[in-house]
Amino acid sequence: MRWPEDMSDWYQTFADDLWLRPDDVGAEEAAFIKKALRLREAQSVLDAPCGAGRIAIHLAHAGCNVTGVDLRRSFTDRAAARSRRERQSARFLALDLREMEFSSEFHGIYNWLGSFGYFSNTENLDVTRRYAKALRPGGRLLIDQPNRETLLRHFVARRAIRGCVTENRWDGETQRVESDRIVQRNGKTEHNRTSMRLYTPGQMRSLFERVGLDVEAMYGSHDGELYTRSSRRLIVVGRKMESADPAMQVAARASGH
């Protein structure tokens, strides 16, 4: 097939119903995130992007003060409505990740289930920097991606599941996996294309360190198994040092302190 030359804004047109998992799924994932971020009751956590809040609501029930951010207002409205129905006080904001302006507000932040790497390399770094700025000193950031090495070792160029055909390709130059999900709706063929930059563990560590975060752990599954080259996931957790200046933190690492 012929792929579009520019897929930089694919997330603007991707079909709503292909983004979300069922609302009642997420309790075990939320428990893992809470443990990995070392969140205690009444501490603040940012879910960005949050989708329709399926993880965020579970964390609210667990006693966290939750803020969710997503580009799609239909998602944040749905999450807010669910929060009210379930008598939780989570807040949800319709906002582009590249426009977040939080500062030293959260004890923990997470980007879950392959929602990182949507933008250019420069923009991905900027989003990570915004996450770091939003953390309190000592707070933690978690980013979850597919494990690039496993994905490439078992790369599937074409897959058909329940009427949806997915065609994939790997661009080694840009280090992105690009997919086209082809769905038949009302007699028409609908293309939903995605493009995601996948990072190696070393690249992810460098990304964290550039914004002033020390990598504390790498997990390979949502069950909390430690990362190995054969893991299905690459889940990185980094902690913001007490000094808020990334340049000072880099200097401290170089000096061995």
C-alpha cells in the first residue's frame, strides 16, 4: 500500500471508538501504577493522556487526587460524568499534551498503554520536559510503551481481527512504527492511521535524564516483572531530584554525587 508522506497529525482524525477500552477494565492496571509511582492516599496524580478516565477513576477510588488531561473533549466530558456518577472529585481537562503548563503540582504522572511517542522527537522531548516540570521534587513519572526489541523480533505486517485489518510497517530511519487500521463501516472503507516513535531502554533513559529525572526502575509487564529484552512492554519510572534545575542534576550525575 502507499503510505501518506505526512502522518504528523494522525491523532486528530483517529476514530474515537478505536481509542478506548471498556470502562470496567483497569483496576489491576491502576493498582500497578499506584505501586510503581509509590502513591499514598490523598497524593496528587496526573493521567495524561487519560482517554475516558478508565484508569483515573480507579485511582480516585483508591484515594488519590486525580487530574486527567486528553486532547478530545468528548473523552474528558465522559470521564468527568463518570467521576460525578461515582461520587469522585477527579478533574478532567481537554488539553493538548504539548500545551500543559503545570508546575510542581503532582506526586506522580503516568502516560499509559502506548500513548507516548505520537509527536516529533523534539515534541516528545518537550512533552517529557512538561511532565518533569509538573512533578513535585521527589515525584515520579511513568511512561509505558511496547518493547521495541520484542515488537521488531516478532513483527507482524498484517493482521485481521473481527472485521478490522491492520497493516504495519517499521521505518528504521525515523524509528517509528506506522499502522493503518482498515475498517468497513456502512459500506465504506475507513482508514485510521497511526505513527509512534518507539524508544530503546537507553534512549528512554537519556530522555528522562535530559529533563532532570533519575530512572529508578524499568518493568517489562503490567504485572510488575522487571524489564528484559524479551519483555512485551517497556515501562520506565523516573524520579525528579530534589533540585529543580536539570542542568544541576546532570552536573551532579557527572560528578558522581
